[in-house]
Amino acid sequence: MNKPDGLYVITPEQGARFVEQLPVAKFHGIGKVTSSKMQSLGIQTGRDLKKLSLSQLQQHFGKSGLYYYNIARGIDNRPVNSHRIRKSIGVEITFQQDIKARQDIIEHLQRLLKTALKKVTEKQLAARTLTVKIKYHDFVQITRSRTLPHSVTSTSATLAVLEHLLSNTEIGNRNVRLLGVTLSSLDDEPALNRFRQMDLFSDF
């Protein structure tokens, strides 16, 4: 609800009514094909879906029938995981005026990388994959990634990596609207300490 970044509060007291009024096309796990089939059967909302028995739903939708039966009743027995492992940390910048000079782009990427590394360090993590995101003035977007055998530890040490990632792009020839840096392949603090003892460019 309220995508892409809005907030929508549903209290426990409102839950059942919310599900009943929700169009089936908005249910998680119900795509266009299934939604069309449901509508052909007269199932427009969660209330309509709830009227069908489990056997009826299984007759029309096979094994997925149990899932549809449960979601119409607000039933989900999966455990809540509030501490999911973060897979990546990224930062980006959109320029008010496009930039083109290669050196300017590299300097911006280094600043972004410094910010991303700070976030990684604050979470006591280490990252081994560096991804650069580039959006040109015509909104064509590309990404370039490199996974190292050891952790990324400083912006100065990764200058050669950034240069390598930009080598097969049109940087310097096309105007750039947006730049981004993402760090992934994250490890915990013990791995961070271990990787810091290694040479960043051992694979170059």
C-alpha cells in the first residue's frame, strides 16, 4: 500500500475488514493470470475469496488453493524475522547538472564509496563486492561489479578497482545524471579483521 515509499498502518482491529475490501489483484502472490481467472469466477475482493471453501479453491487452483484460503482469512503461520541479514549497503547521488569529466566522476565515486564504507564499518561488517551504478543523461543505466578475494577497506586502496570498473563504459564520452556505489558480499566483524590483513590488489 502507498508504494513506493509511503506508510500505511493497519491495526489488528482493522485487519479482517481490510482483507475483505482488498481487490484480489493486490494480494501478495496473486499475479495477473490468477487475478483474471479469479475475476472470471466472480472473485473480485478478499470477501469474495473468503466465501469459497478450501476444496473449491483447490479444485480451481490446485495446491495454491490452500494459500488463497489462508490469505483471505489473514492466516500466515510463517515466523516473523525482524533481524534479517543485510545483503548490501549502497549510496547514490543524482546531479542537478550532468557531469562528464572522467576525473570528476571518479572523485564522486570515491566519496560515495567512503560513505558506504562508513556504514559498513558502523555495522561491524566487511564487504568483498563493489558495484558501481551509472545513469547517463538519457536515463540509460548500467552497473559494473567486481568481487574481490578480500574485503574493501579504504577509498584510496580501491582507486584501481574503480578504474577497472569504468574501463568498459562510456565515462568521459557521455554526460552522467546519477552515480551510485553498493557494497555487498557482506561478512561479520571477525571476517573484517581477517580480511584487513590481506593485500587488496593480490588478484590484479
